[in-house]
Amino acid sequence: QGDLLNSSNLICALAFDRDGEFFATAGVNKKIKIFECDSIVNNNRDIQYPVVELSSRSKLSSLCWNSYIKSQIASSNFEGVV
């Protein structure tokens, strides 16, 4: 539980895909984590694991799913680099 309360796990962005099937989080831990919505909503577990986890070189500030191509997501860091 100590890891969950660590400020390095701060989420700065949350985005849902066009169909509401997945959502992604990003933040100061330099990672994009993608979760399946149904598994979060319909599951009684205390801890949920991402379907995919992507690493970045920088702390992330925003996310946006491509509304035309479901498998594409864009992110930017605190300096504005996409």
C-alpha cells in the first residue's frame, strides 16, 4: 500500500478511448498505463493491473486517444513535447 500513496505515482492525465472500452493514465512516473474499463467496473479486487504499460523519458502531462484509429494514443510532457 505504501507504493500507492507515493507522490511519484501522481496521475496527471486520464483519457478514454472512443468506444469507452479502455482508459489510459499518465503522470510523473513517466508511464502510460492502459486499463480495460469492464475489468475495473465489474471486479471487486482492491488492486487492478494495466493491460499495457508504456514507458517515457519524461514526466507526462496529457493524453489523447485518436478518435479515428483506436490503437493510437498521443501524450505530451510538461515541456509541451508531443
